[in-house]
Amino acid sequence: MIRQIEMDWRAMKCYQVRIFLLPVFAAAIGMYNPLLVIPTSAVMFLFFSINVFAVEEKGDLNRLYLTLPIPRSSIVMGRFIFSTAMGLAGILTGIPVMLLITPYAASQYYGPTAWYFSIVAVSLLLIAFLNLAMFPILFKLGYSKGKFWGFILPLVFISLLYGGYAVVSNLPGNELLSFNLMEYAYKNLLAVSGGFILLSAVLLFTSYKISKKSYSSRDF
């Protein structure tokens, strides 16, 4: 499994330098609302991990992997661990970026440290949801055939989600929407954050089981 992760990472060598641009994009989104930095960073790092499907197909690496003493289930698990680790790296990267840009953002939020638990929980939920939306399709169809349903469509969805939030939060009377949401999550920390984390685990497990079944029956 570790070997699979190492091979996937080496295969993405041509994309690795781009990872340094992700915090810049997250900071740009955060200049509108710094509460969006951590979720944005997590989502962007997760989308970055999808590159492994592209390079795998371009180099026909699936055939190579299957000649090695690595079961298909390990390939799926390795890729899930890698993508989840990338999402977590996005969260960890987003925290200092959020702290740095908050004083200069259009909206400034200075809440208790417990706010971060809720933000991280939302970020984990986004990672899990997008994982479920993308990985089973990409494992079943590959990158070229599954790109629209397993990459472009989820990307459009998350963009519309951000756009919808921006519109709603700017409506008259909703100026404190973000603050009120964070305060509610803070006062119901265990129920909200704990519920999001539990749901994230369920979605990731479901995605893994579907992906494992899809990849095991795929013909190359």
C-alpha cells in the first residue's frame, strides 16, 4: 500500500510544483471571506490528487501496476489514503493562510479557537462528499471517460455552492450570516462538528467500498 502511494506520487512529478499555487488561490478566495480559506484549501488539495488518474491513464500505468504483486484492493486503498492525506494537508495549510489574511480581508472574523473545529469539520465533510462523487466513477471508467462525471461536474457543483453562498450572504439582512453560523456551531460543538466528522467517515467508507468493487471488475 505504501509502495502504491509512492508510485502514485512519483507519477505526478510533472504536477508537483503546482501544489505551491494552491495556497495562493485559497488566499484569494479568503480575501472575500476568510472563513472559506480552510475549506477551499482542502478541496483544492483533494482535486489536485485527481491528477494521479490522469497520469496513470496517459502512461498506461494500470497495466504496470497489475503486473506487480499488488492486489487491486491495495491500489484503491493507497489512492484513498493519498487523497485523504492531501485533503488534510490542505486543511493544515489553510489554517496559517487564514490567520495571515484575516486582517486584510473584506470580512474579518475573530472568534474563539473552537471555531476552527467546526471549520475543519465542514472541510472534512466536503472532502468526503467530493470523494464519493468522484472516485467511484474514476475507478470504474478511468480519467478520460469519467472526467466529466467524476471531475468536471463535482467542480461545477462546488463552484455553484461557493457562488450561492456568496450571493445569499450578501443579501440584505444576511450580513452576519457567517458569524451566526459559526456561533451556532460553537454553541453546539459536539452535535455539529461531531456529526459532520461522523458523516464524513461514513461517506468515505461508502466511497471506498464502491470504488473497490468498481475497480475489481474493471477490464484493462
